[in-house]
Amino acid sequence: MIPTRTTTLTKILITKIQYGTLMGCLMKSGIYDTSHTTSLRKIQNPAALQIPNSRYNAVKAFINSTNLIASELLQLKWIDANSWHNPTPGIDNYINTVVTTRVHSNGTTDDESYETYVESGYFLKPTSASSTVDDERFVYLVNRRCNQNKDWLGYDNSDRIVSFFVTRFKDYVNYKITNLKSNTVYYKTYNQQFTIHLDAGEGTLLKIEPVVHSGGTLLESETVKHSVDVK
């Protein structure tokens, strides 16, 4: 995601240039950086090729990353969403008990619940009547922390391990979770915690389906109480 940190008064004063995606510093009328290195109180000559900065690279990386799941995501039907630092009650959450953990030079630390800056968007296939009927659910999971700031060992203070449980539906016990960005498959029961690492500002699309529907590994005994469309 686009870094937006402003830690000094000088940075705060660099309004449009600071938050753009091309290199530039505090503007002084009539002065361009003809050396193409962008030094203090100079800006790039708009007639010349522009030098990208970290925000440009972040936007480019985000677009490339999203392209990995765009074809699938654009075919889905949005149902609802939640912000886990301040969750909205009454939402049919496809996941629950979301926890974020920071990895740092001294180990790991769980964030307070009010600092669990994770967004979850819920989707179904466009032909689905409702989440109570369909056997395939999709969760777009995003780490909202995006101001990259590495410590002395290279750990980024905005990267997070995101943990949650699959919300049980239709009395199924075993679930297949597919990370559609990496095409990685996991098997969990509804009472087993699932964890995934998300870089600063990173999001991914997860597909959740009962194992009796998708096929795969049963971790516990399963009793089928509803009609099921077996792949």
C-alpha cells in the first residue's frame, strides 16, 4: 500500500509533492533539479522524465499483486465487510476472532483488539442465493497498516501475522481454505486457528469451502446434514 508517514514538520509542509508518486522536494519558484537527483528546495523539471519514489513503487507493487486475484474477484458478488479494530455487530462474518501479531527483534507481540487493523470483505459467487445456501465463501483480507518502518533487524513494524477461525456454517466441521493469490491450500476445522502473513498494506482473497464439497483432507469425522454439490 502507499506509505503515508509524515514524522517531521518539514514533511508535513511538503503537501502535494510529499504525497505524490514521483520524487520531489519543497518547491522554490523557478528552480528545477536539472541534475535529475532532486535535492532540497528543488523539484523535477516536468518536461523531463520523472524519477519514481517509494510511493510510486508501492502503487506499482499493489497493482501487480491485485492482478493475481482480479479475474476471480471481479466475478464475485459483494455481501458485506467488517473492520476488526471496531467490528460492526450483526454482520454475517465468514471468519471470527481475528488477532494480529507483530514480529519484531524480541519475538512476537499481539496487538490490542482496538488496534487490530484488518479489513475483511465477504463475497459469494454471483449465482449464489445466500451464504446460508452456498458452499463456497470468499474473504478479501487486508492488512491496513501501510507505513513501512523497519527495525534494526529488518522487521517491518507494519507487517502482521493475521489469525482467525472459520465461522462454521451448515454444521460442517472440516474446511478447505485456498489463498487464491498464491494458490496455496490449507485444511482446518472450524475450531482450529488459521494464520497468514500479510505485508504492510497487503491483501489477499481466500476461498473457504467444506471439504465434503471441494474434496481434500478430513481432519475430523464429518456428518453431512444437508444436500451437497460434490466437485
